Amino acid sequence: MYEVKKRIYLDLDKTQKSALCNFLRALVKQNSDKDVEDLFDKFLEDEAYYQEINASRFPFVKDILYDETFKSDTLLYIKECKKYYEYKKAQAPLIEKQKEFEKQKRKFLQEVKMSKEPPTKKQLYYYERLCKKYNIDKLNVEELSKLDLKREIGKIIDEHSGDCCHIGE
């Protein structure tokens, strides 16, 4: 798409070209079900209407709107935009899998880090309160890591999740 963008609208300045391309790309994204010719016709109709009421978003295309070069450049860009969004749509499942993999990797690395750290004071306090509340014998927490204590707390909460009472009540 970027190579095509360099070759089209050579008579427009950088800002005009950018504004027009951004609008066309958004038009393609919003109307992905339409084909290239229909999108071009919709653009022409809208632009002709806005020029008629003197509220054009692109006053600089007034003289070239029906020019053959402008039409071929616009059709080429719309076609490239459609290809881009179709490719992006086809890649969506792979991107989701990659995100899920990265999420699992972060979780694993966090657990590795936690397995090497001592438990926090907050964890120790919470663990002691849970043991006291549910009359559970405490483990020797000096030998446990932050991860081990987190899992132990999770186990206690899971076992007693049916209880209606909470700590401090």
C-alpha cells in the first residue's frame, strides 16, 4: 500500500495527498463489503454533493475530480486498501494466537520470578489470617517462595469458597 501511495496523486502536495488517502482508507474500512468501483462511485457522489453545497472536504480535487489520472490513481489506492484490510482480516486468528502465547509467556516468566522471591509481608499476614480463620495448621513459611505462598493461599480460598464468612467479620 505504501509503494502505491508514492506513485499516486503526484500533482497534489503532501498534506492534500495524506488527507485524501486517509479518507479513502477509512471509506474502504467502513464499507468493506462493497467492491472497488462502488467505493469509487460513492466517493465521487459524496464529493460532488459537498462541492455543490460549498462544503467540500477536499476543495483541491474540484478541478481533477473527473480526470482520468485521478480516477485511475483513486481506483488503484482503493484496491490496495481493500487488499490490505483483507490481509489484515486473514491474519487476525494468527495475531490472536500470538497474543495468547505472549500472555502465557509473561505469566510463566512472572511465576519464575515469584518462585525466587521471598513472600511479602502482606502475603504472610493474609496467610496467617486465613489459617486462623479456618483453623488450619500453618506451614513453615520461611522455606516458601512468593509463588508457593500464593498457591497455598489460593488452595485455602478454593477449599473454603463455599463459606459465607470473610476475614474480619
